[in-house]
Amino acid sequence: MTGRAALALLASIALIPAASAQPVTREQAMRAAIHPVATEAAMREWLGRVPVTRDWPPDFAETLTGQAPAYIVEMSTAPGCIPCADLWTKLGSLGRRYGWQIRTIGSQEAMLRSGRLGLPWVGHPVAWVRPVSDPNRIVPIAIGTDHAPNLARNLYLAAKMLTGVKPAVGVRGMAKFTGIVGDPTRPNPSKRGH
């Protein structure tokens, strides 16, 4: 095969997928970003794909400990939700380490908050940080469960955002939300036989 023929063949192979690519709809993009899980193994598999924060600003621990009395973390949950239990455990550990209050909120409140922020409701868990004295100033820190270092990073950034202080260089963006949520089709064990 001549060089020119080989080049033409490679070009045609490379262009076939591009020519047949379909634009992605908003619904398809959302489905791709949301990962409902019904087992711990499935949750661990999805978490295995999530990058973990490794770099911390010099004021990280000081900020988390110093800002703890001013803020509360609130999260949604649902019965039988494996990612909810995972997120609750990780936030509880961070709360004990840095002195943050953690509590749950009901599904209705969680959906209202998501709507106020223009976030589509994708399932439990979702977590927010807010000032203890102001239930209307909220910053989402998790949609789905995540690694503890990523959650700590988002707590740090929420505290900085809510105080209006510019975060240290290197940790300006929140860890991306994982979308690892509970499977809404999972049967409720308390409703067997009804």
C-alpha cells in the first residue's frame, strides 16, 4: 500500500466515529453523571474511579477547626441508602476531627434546597454547609458519597465561600460531585408483602 493510500485509509477510519457522533442531550449527560448503587461493592467500584485530593493549603486544618462553631453540615438520607450511610460515616469522622456539627434533613427540605440552587434532584445523599444562624445561605458540598479527603476539601471551600475569603491557591475548585447515590428502585425491606 502506498503512503498516500495508507494515509487516506487512516483518515477515513478516524472520521467515521466523528461523523456518526450524536449530540448528547442534557438528560443523557445527567444519567452519565449519576450512578445509583444498591450494593457496597458497586459503591466501592464507582468510588475507585474518583480522584482523591492530595494537596492541602497551609491554613486547611486551622480553617476547618476555627470555622466549625459557625457552620453546620446537613445531609439528606433515605432508608436502605448505602451511599447515605457511607457519607454519614465520613462526615461524622470529619465532624469529630474538626468539630463540625453534622445532622440529617428530610427529603422534602433536600429537594427544596436543590431547587433553590437550580440543581436537579438526583437522589440521596446530598450534603450542604450553612451558617448555624442562617438556614438560607447554603453551599452544596456533596451530591452522592465521596472520599473523605474530597469532602474535607469541600468543607474547607464552603467555609471560605461563606466568609467571603479567597481560598488559598491550589484548592480553589470543589472536588467534583461524584453522583454516587442510592438506588431509588431498591426494594424497601419494611414493605415486604404489602
